[in-house]
Amino acid sequence: RKEVEQDPGPFNVPEGATVAFNCTYSNSASQSFFWYRQDCRKEPKLLMSVYSSGNEDGRFTAQLNRASQYISLLIRDSKLSDSATYLCVVKTSYDKVIFGPGTSLSVIP
Amino acid sequence: GAVVSQHPSWVICKSGTSVKIECRSLDFQATTMFWYRQFPKQSLMLMATSNEGSKATYEQGVEKDKFLINHASLTLSTLTVTSAHPEDSSFYICSAQDRNLHEQYFGPGTRLTVT
């Protein structure tokens, strides 16, 4: 089993739609969790950290369920500029960072 | 925000030659730098973790004699791909961890093509 798994995608959604990405991790000792976005042929950029209490940043909401080892990202009112690959990232207690395989999102006019 | 640079941004080399890639943290000190490789349509794969002043820790399956990592200062790490082969063609990305904030910042990546 991979250490971090994500929905395979791709997700093709119309502008204005709400889309949710799921991620699971296998190491119960993982300490920190993040969502990154990566545009084609570019480096990943931090989108948001994920906290147990859940956190929101504008149209983006991230949730963490430690018991289920599950992380989610919800994007509301999708924009064309949201088209990218979304990477679930988990950091272990040894500061080792594991990237999920990513889920591709295309927002269509 | 913190800035990490990589040089070169792209390089084409002949099979059998060596290529050095530099990763610099421009406005913060990084005790730890990470090197990743990404093949087309795949996620980032951690190659090695580099701590300033000590030997790098390589992930399973990554040849340390082929991918030489040097982290001589708190702002510079280098990755040298020795005796490059076409299968080494990839997107190499470094990240630097701020020693105070423990956040990771990514460089823009280096696209290596071996002919």
C-alpha cells in the first residue's frame, strides 16, 4: 500500500462547481498535513496546511480525520484558474515529507 | 515569502557526462534541504534528504554514487548527476526547510534532458 493515496482523477468540472478531493495516509504517526497545487511543468506551491479542527481559506476548506487517517480538500465556486494538480502531502515525525500521486482538476468554462 | 532558487532551470547534456544542479535559499537559513525527482504525469518522489554539514540520507532505490549531494552551507545544496543516461531525464526539484519555521519552500525545478 502506498504511504499517501489520492483520488486518481482527473476531475473535469464546470465553472462554479464544488469539488472535493480525498486523501488517505498509512502512517498513523504522521504529524503534519498539507495540500499543495502544482501547475504544469512548475514546482508545487503550498495551498494550505490542514489542521484537526478543519480550516478554511476563502473558497478552500481542508479537513483532517486522524482516526480514519483521511484528509480532504473542498473547493467551492471553482474558477478556471483552479485548474491544476492537487497534491496531498504528509510529514512524518522525522520531517520526512511524502507526496501523494496528485489529483488533476480541470475547470471548464 | 521565502525564496528558493535553482540553477540551471533547464539543461541538456550528452549521455555519460555529469550535471550539477544548485539549490539556494535566498533569504533564510535551511538546515535541511530535500531533493525530489518528478517524471511526466507522476508525483514527486523524494530522492534524498540533505542536512548541512553531514552526509545526505538517500531513499531506497536511489544510488548515492550516482546522485552526489553536497550541503556545504546553510543556504546551498548541490545535486550532481554523474554519468547521466537518458533514463535520468526528469524534472528535479529541491526544497529547503526554514530552520526556524520548519516550513518547506520549493525551488522552481530543473528540467534535465539527457541525449
